[in-house]
Amino acid sequence: MNHPKATLLAKLEDKTAKVAVLGLGYVGLPLAVVFAEAGFHVVGIDPDQHKVETVQQGESHIRDVPSATLKALVQSQKLQATTDFSVIQEVDAVSICVPTPLRKTGDPDLSYILEATDQLTRYVHAGMVVVLESTTYPGTTREILLPRLEQQNGVQVGENFFLAFSPERVDPGRTDWTTYNTPKVVGGITPACTEVAARWYQQALQTVVQVSSAEVAEMAKLLENTFRMINIGMVNEMAIMCDRLGIDVWEVIEAAATKPFGFMKFTPGPGLGGHCIPIDPLYLSWKLRALKYTARFIELASEINTNMPRYVVGKVQDALNSQGKPLKDSRVLVLGAAYKPDIDDLRESPALDVIGLLHQKGAQVSYHDPYIPSLNHDGMDYHSVPDLMEAVRQADCVVIITHHSSYNYVAILEQAALIVDTRNALGKLGKENPKVVRL
């Protein structure tokens, strides 16, 4: 009789193993597609009935997944979607790709992981590998998932059941680095878990990097995003300092970036956005507080980055004052609502805070974004203005928050009465222009 590990490895290598992906969002759907394209039979499981129906029709709700690609996989029956978690009884490999937001108190919200794990415990069985991809604090896989799963159906980790963590590395909108070719870190509860999980991912992904434990993999993800958060916080503070000193921060950054070693270019902006950088480091900070340690770099960078939308609104207020206009009742047009250019992702976007703060101060706020037709913030509904250039002409101040490449910045500069450019989107055009205020 074959050992469960050997049997599972054989099924993974010849791709007869059935794969389930829990969560069909920005991480889960691209991963499901990559596994299906590699030859596995994949079922995506999501409690959102509409999302499941959309996938079953071959229509992608994720911009990084072309509908044509999805439809071909669905029609060939390589990829299916369902709300029924009981199909887990029939699968050999499960990847958990659910959201891990922060609560308003700043504490980790593990409710999606717990819900997915509770569903999994009903159907987990021997001869299965489970990989958590949702970003979380070090210890989650071992302390939260393992005790729940190992109690079920006689499974024993490292023997007949294999559990690992592999952090997602999705950067929406990129075509150079994708789910397929971005190196994948994998760390298991035991060495056998690492081996099985890595072997599974190696069948579909270009590069898999094995580490010694789930905790190392969890911490690696937090290091990646903490590195970015702290450096963005540093350069945001540099922008504030340069403003006080009367120095052009953008010129300073470009000058520093000519150094071929020992420097990595980061740029300031109106705040942090996205599903990782504003959130993930705070998971680590929260975990360390439980160990009576203050993660001072994280806390300081978070404070600076969180205050950038308020700093931007102050810039708008000062710019209007210079023209003899109060912010109250002024018409302010926000350009760009997505958290970064050329995507439709609103998650944690600083534009939301800027819009909210402007509204609180009595401004008549409108916005334009070619990717986001409408949004709701703090109970207020907004719709992207239908005629961009007409809105630019009517605005007392245009605030560039997200520098989408589709914008005609030359025309915007010509037609606008006043511009606050938080991204240096206008470049040299705005540097010496008296109606442009730069961050």
C-alpha cells in the first residue's frame, strides 16, 4: 500500500489531482486560471452567487484575467465555479485565497479565514494538501488552521495531510510579473508539508522558493510590504520637509536615483492604497503588541502615510486661498479614484479619504476615473463626471490623485484654473507653471 504522501505527490505530478481554490477574488481567480492552464481540473469556491455565475459564464470580473481565457477554460471543463463547499470531499489540493482586512480598531479581521477553515473542516480528508495564501500574521497557519483541521477525519499533519503557507504576490494591472512568473514562496508546518505544497505549485508556476516553515513564509510577506510602507512613509515625510525648505522633492528624488547602488527610488503621494501595503504591516505590529513589543518603524510610517490625505487637502486649501477663494463651496474635481494607475481597484485608495475630507470642509466635490464609474464613501454616492474636460473647466481646483495614463495632461493643464498635483503627473510642464501646486 502506497504511503499517502507518495500517492498525493504522484497525483500532483501527473496532474490527476483535483484542485480547489477558496475565494475567487484578485488572488484566487488568477491562481485558479494558472492551475487550470497547467492541466489541473480546478473548482473555484466562493459564497458570492453572482461571482460564481459570472465565472461559470466565462466572464471575468478581474481585469488581469481576460474573459476569453476564462471562457475557454470553463468550456473545456478545466475550470468550474460553485458556492457548494462539499465538493472539497472530492479534491486533493486546496488553496485558500480569502480577504484579510483590518477592523476599524486596527486589529486583524480573520473572519474570512475562519469561515473558510470552518467549511474546510467539514470535508477535509487524508491525502490532501492545503495552502493558505491570505496575508496574515506569523503563526496563523500553525495556531489557527492546524488545530481545527487536524481534529477532523483522522488527518495527521505531515503524515496523511499537508498544510503550508504561500503568500500571494499579486500586483493588479501588471503584465510583466504575473501569477505564473512571480517567484512563489512556500513554507509548511513540517518538511513533508513544504515538499508536497512546493511540488504542487511547481507543476503550474515558473519558480517556487521553499523556506523552512510556515512562519518564515508568513513573515516574508510582511517584510516585503513593510519595506514598501516604511520607505513610502520616509519619502512622504521627505516631501513635507522639502516643502518647508522650499526645495523640489521630485528633483531631489531624481537626483538621488542616479546613484547606481545603495538607493532604491520611491515617490511620495496622497497616501497608501491597495490590498497589501496599508494593511499587512499592521498585522505584524498587532502581533508584536501582544508580545509587549512596539514596532516603532511601522507605527511611525503608518502615522505619516495615514495623514497624507489631510496634508493634500491642506495643500488644496492653501492653493485656493492664494487665489482669494475659500475651500468651502469651491468646486473641486478629483482626478483618479483607484489606488494606482490604470486599474479599477478602490481598496484603501487615498482618493476616498481626500474626497471625504474635502466634503467635510464644505467643498463641492466631484471626481473622474475612467475605470470607476461610481463609488460610495461614508454614505455618500458619487458618480464619475461624464464630461471630463467640461468638469476641468468648471472646477476651481483640480486635484490629481491617481495618474492614469489615459489622461491628456497637456489639455488638462491648459483648461484648468488651478491644479494640485500629488503625483508629479504633469512633470516639467507643471514645475514652473504658476497655477500648479505640486506635492
